Amino acid sequence: MNTSYSFQQLNNALTNCTCFYLTKEKTEDGLAFALRDGCGDQEGDLFTDLYDAQAYITENQDCFDYLYRYN
């Protein structure tokens, strides 16, 4: 499934609106994305695609508003 936003746009929303950021991770199944806190600790499970990361990130209203400017 496609995402409306790039990895960098999603990461910018997180870093500007929260204390979290995204990293790209290599897994046995391919590329995945990790949500990390300010200490670099992974929060929750890996996202298997950007769409899942976007769906989670945009539950935060500040991140949603930040990303809306790209529409």
C-alpha cells in the first residue's frame, strides 16, 4: 500500500512534534521502520511499510497537522 508522505516527511513530523524519530531497519523480510525514543530505544514493533508508520504517526494531532501542510 502507498503512503502519501516520504520517510523524511514522516521523520520530520516526529522530530518536530514529539521526542521520537524513525529509523530504517533491514530484516529477513526486507526493509522495515522502527519508532525510536530520544535515547534510541525502539518503541513497539517494527512497521513493515511506511503506510503503517504513517497511520500510527498521524494519530498524534500535532504530527497530523504538521504533515497536512504537504497536501
